[in-house]
Amino acid sequence: MLGSSSPRADVYQSGVVVTSICATLALLSTIFLLVTIVWPNRATGSLKIQAWMFTFFSVWVLAAQIPYTAFVATRRAKVDAFLGGVQLPPQTVQGALAAAGESDKYSSQHPGTPYGHSRPLSGPTLTSSLVVLLAIFPWITLVFTTALIVVLFMAARKRVLLETSSQIPMSEGEKADSKT
């Protein structure tokens, strides 16, 4: 288990948080889509609740993604190398990385590296690519979630306006929401 003293704990811990929040957003989206398909009337009654839930998780993604992106942009991975069970000195490891044309900076890892081709001393690693990709994809998630939030709030407002103008009976909770 990684503790706070580990050099990659900051990237690991904030990456787990970002991944968990994005997975929760995906799960909520799937649930709300299924509810909309199966029970459309119930789904339109909860548009404002859905919008607030997505707003909460979007702010949380933003709060977790900012430090994660900063860590990836400025920090270095800790690289340990062993030969015959003996750990090599950090200078030797850094020299080998430089000779192979590699770097231990997270930001210099290339997510587009094909996995079938590897160079001596440094084959592309799945984890280094995922570190960089996780610094990119949640920003895209934020853009689309922000658009979703705007659409949900507009739809909720339009529903309330339509119901008040047509005098369709509303539930007690919807009446309270429409007064605010």
C-alpha cells in the first residue's frame, strides 16, 4: 500500500479519486438514461435533481483534476533498478534512462506509443501511458458534463413553465421547486 511518503503517492491517490468520480458519473449517466427510456414521465420530474447531482460531481472532478494535472506536469516518477538483487545507484538509473532517450518525468511519457515495439532498456509501459491519459480525459469529461448540466437545467425550467401554463397537476416537491 502506498503511504504519503511514497514519491508517486500524490499521482496515485489523486488518480484513484479522479477515476472513481468519472466512473460514478458514467454510472449515473447510464442509470438516468435507462430511467428516461423506461419511465419518461418520472425522468422529466427529476431533471433538476439530476442537474444538481452532475454539478456536484463535476465540481469534484475539477477539484481533483487540477492537482492531478499539476502533478503529471511537474513531478517525476521514482525509478528503481536492480541487478542480481542489488539496487543500482540513482545516477546509474538516470544515465541509462538518458542513454535510452527516456525521461522519468510523467509529462514526457507518450500515450500513443505502440506496445508491440520496444527499445532496449525501456519498453513502453502501460502505466506511464495511463498516467498521461488520465491527465487528459477528465477534462473532456468536464466539457461534456457541463453541457449536460446546462441542458438539464434548461429542460427542468421549461418543464416547470409548461406545467404552470397548462395547469397540469404537479407533485408537492415540484411545486416547492417551482416557487424558488
